[in-house]
Amino acid sequence: MNLTSPPDASRPVRRALFAHLTPPQLIALVYMAAIALGTALLHLPGVTTARADLSFIDLLFTATSAICITGLVVADTPEVFTRLGQWILLLLAQLGGLGILTFGTLFAFLMGRRVNFRERLHLVQQLNALDVGGVMPLVRIIFLYTLTAEAVGTVLLALRFVPQFGWGEGLYQAFFHAVSAYNNVGFVVLPGGMTPYAQDPLVSLTVAGLIILGGLGFIVQLNLVRHLIEGRRHRMLVYSKLTLLTTSILLALGTVLILALEWSNAQTLGALDSSGRVLAAFFQSVTPRSGGFATVDISSLTSASLFLMIALMFIGANSGSTGGGIKTSTLAILVGSAWNMVRGRGELIAFRRRILPDNVVRAGTVTTLYALLVFTAFFALLATNPKLGFTQLLFETVSAAATVGLSMNTTPLINDPGLLILTLLMYLGRIGPVTFAVAFSLQRQRSTGIEYPAERDILVG
């Protein structure tokens, strides 16, 4: 029923292996396998340069950073990886950004194989799709939309890089950074990094735009595009309105605060002209959403700016996107619920729609698990790297957990136990701590048939 290709003797074996896997388990295991494959690819001859001195843990960390679209690196990427190695990192980032299961389903489609209902459930879990029936058309649209966005980004960046580097190198730099930005991975292979382009509107706004698009999530992007084209015939989802509003507020607030905090800092915005300061402040407000790029020296920011960026990284991007963090919709639900309680209202209402209590509970669960994950990993990093600063390690921890990739130039200084902690953190940050907890829960949820009396005498707050 669900196969159109000739029978294959190995298919019953594959079915036996994967028949009992839940969507969270499959997602967790597929990303583990991809990290292992990526590590193996980075060990191939010709991938690293002659002057590179990378251990197995360094390459495992780098492969995880690419697959989990984080962008943290133990050394300068163009110095330790050859052009082949850079292409491998970009391929891993593209796989991680679009989602390995999304790619697998697309290839199955291209080979003429139909996707059954259970496989659609896996995709719904990964893409945060709203219904099972619309998943397959969504996958095709996502793939084409991604290629289009990256192609447009490549063309725009090529306008600057081709005159600077020549056709071959210029097109490569444009394509690499367009893919890196849209997938929110943050790998940079430009000579001198992004800082020379702090006052360049073409480069900064193109990269920032790609980061925002990738961080919005495919559902929101497609819903917005269809609404703009079809008008009232295709309504905007409450989820889309909520995330767009929250994203806009965070971007505006981050820009204003960074501008105010860094205006006179000669090591960051103070070295730029007035328009350059505004542009750089906006870029630094965008990149903690999970971008990982920086046009100023992050380690030179004031303590207040660093705290602000840590908060923005913890919040992250939107659900179903290439970004990490607790997600903007989670923040909106938590803030709305708190405001409701202050006003004495029982139900959470957003855009004239009632938010279900299950969503409020899930928002609280996601935030709690993320906070526990960050605190635990931060404590472990402090214990294993006592010579590094408190702020440095906190920044690094949140950056890894939220799959952002920003660093205060700390990653190369972290020892092997610390890199393993960050590796696990990037993996959990990409698949989500809730997904991991559900995937490897020792006890399946089941009804006991017993209803216990409620206890109301518990003090909270």
C-alpha cells in the first residue's frame, strides 16, 4: 500500500528495527548517527590543513556544532580546514538545518517511494507541522523555499564579495555565508571574519535577513507569504502572529539597548560612525536569536550587553526553525500567563483566541528543562575549567544550549572534558530537552485508572 518500488528483502528487517521507535526516539537516534558520520568525514585525508592539530574530541565537537547548527569552533575554520573540509561542514550544516528526516523523506519521494502514515508522524514531530495530511507538500515547499532564500542571499552577497575576491572565490564566499546564515550555523571563512563588514549595509543586512528568515520557522514564513499573496482568503495563524510580534519586540528592544550600552565603548560601537553604530547594534540584536555571526568583538562588550545577549540566546528563535532556545512562543505564553495571573484572569487570550492550558504547561516544562540543562552544564564547566571566568563559561554554556555559536573567544581555551560537555549540550539543544526526555523515558505514559483527590493547600510564590 505504501510502497511503489519492487520488493526488497531488507525491508522487513528495517521495519523490525524501526517499528517500535516513537518520533522523538527516531529524531534523537538519527541526529546521533549523523554526528558519528560527520565526525568520520572530518577524519578523511585532505579535510584538515597541514598546520591543523585537531584531536578526535575536537573533530567530534566540530561535527556536532555543524549538524546541530551551532557554529562554535575550537580553531579558526579557514586555517584548520581545507576547502574540502569547509564543504563538508557546510553540507553537515545544511543537513542539520533542514532536518535529516526532511532530507530523507524528500529523497524517498524523488526515488518514487511513498511515505506512510507513521513516517509522516515523525516529520510532524520534527517540523512542528500542524497536521499530518499536509506534511508532504510542506516538505517539498520547504526544500524549494530554502534553496530560493539561499540563492537570493548568494546573489546579494556576491555583489560585494566578487569585486573583492574575484569570481571564483567571491561566489564561494557568498554561497558559503548565505547557507551558513540561513541555517543559523554561524560558520565564517572570510579573511578577518565579519568585523570588517560592521558598517557595510549590503553584507550586514543580507546576513541578518537570512538569520531572521531561518529563525522564523518554515510554518510562519509560508503562512505569512500566503497571507500576503492571498489576503483574507488565507488567514494568519495565531501562532504566526504571536511569534512575529514577539520577534519584532525582541529585535527592537535588543537594538535599542545595545545601542545605548555600547555607544561610547571604543572597542565595539564607539569605533564606528553614527549609522554604523545603529547597523552594528541591530546586527548584534539579530545574531543571538541563533545566528552565531558577530560584526564586533563579543569579548569587548560591556557586562550589561553580555547579560542581554545571554538572555536573548536563552529565548532563541521560533519553533520549527533552524534556531534553538526555549523559543519566542514559549516566552510569549509564559509572559502572558504571568500577566493574566496579575490581573486575576483565568484564561490566556491571544488575538481573540483562547490558549489551551496544555500549551501553558508545555511552555513551563520547556523553560524548566532548559534552565536545568543550562545550570547543570554550567556547573560542570566551572568544575572542569576552574581557570576560566564565570561570565565566559556562562556565555559559552547558553550559546551551546541554544545552538547559537557566539563566543567570547573562549571555546579554544576549554579542555577536553569541557568540550564533551558542550558537545552533549549542543546535541540536546538541537533536538530539544523535552524530545530527549520523552524519547528515552524509562516508563511509557499510561493510565492507571485511579483518580486521586486534589490538594489545594500548596503554597506557590
